[in-house]
Amino acid sequence: MEKDTQPDSVSSVLKVFGILEALAEQKEIGITDLAQRLMMSKSTTYRFLQTMKTLGFVSQQGESDKYGLTLKLFELGAKSLEYVDLISLADKEMRVISEQTNEALHLGALDGTEIVYLHKIDSGYNLRMQSRIGRRNPLYSTAIGKVLLSDYTDEEVQKVLQPVEFVKHTAKTLENIEQLQQALLQVRS
């Protein structure tokens, strides 16, 4: 009889990936629901979530017991896969638009209350934007953030940005949620 050369699975690693997969299926989930779904105790689930939160893979939604994924997994994936398909597909279309408009273009992803820049094409003008791949900016202070928020209802925007302190970075930076709601009306029309 041949010996099985496969090492045994490490149960804690299996649990971590079970949590990640469960969080990937829902935007946010509470400890009780997550523990029941994964057939783990609440205390074990809590310990794993706190460790994952400390490492930056999971975020706690405000003061609630709801948890969700962060873009740290995307950042790891980008390092290993370099997201060639996504960026090369976007790059082709972005270059066409850039040639037509001579403006800077950004590809970004929403992460909580921030936008993370994934790719950019600089403007044809001498004036350059101070953006870089991997940089984060508040949603309320960027065009790409406003475009992404325009898909949300006013109530969802309030909920997402409720914990955010609006900081004026430039003369045109919005100063509060009311100004943002007005700007979003313009974006939607």
C-alpha cells in the first residue's frame, strides 16, 4: 500500500480561508451569522476576525459587530498576478479616451470610504496630477470616488460616509455630506 504524501490540512488555516470566502460572498456579516455559517464558536470566530483585522484583511463596520473584507487581498493578488487582464483591457480603452480628451484617466477600486488607484494614464498637458498607483484618497474628494458613489442611493452614501470627517484638501474639496449629495445629483444627470 502506498503512503499518502499529502500533508494534513492545518485546521486554523482552513478556518481563516472559510472566513475569507464567507466574507467575499456578503458585503458585511456579523459574528453570530458567520460562526453559524462556518460551524465555529463565536469566540473562535471573533479571535480569527480580530487577527485578520489587525493584519488589515478585514474591517469592522463602524461600531457594529459587522465585518467585511478590505482591499488588502486585492493588493496581494495584484502583486502575484499583476492583474494583467484587467489592467491591459482597461488600458486599451483608457488610452483611446485619453487621446480623444487629452485628460488624465484613472482606474480605481472602492475600499470602504476611500478609492484605491489601480492604473492611470497621464494627461497630455504639462500639468500632472499627484496620483499614483496604490494611493488612497477619500471618496468625497475625487472624481472617480464621486462616480462610484453615484451608483449608491442617498441613504447608502450617508451610511458609507457617516464615520468620515470631511477634510478640505484644495479650494474645491467638498466640506460636508450635503455638498457631496448636490455634487452626486450632477454626476447622475
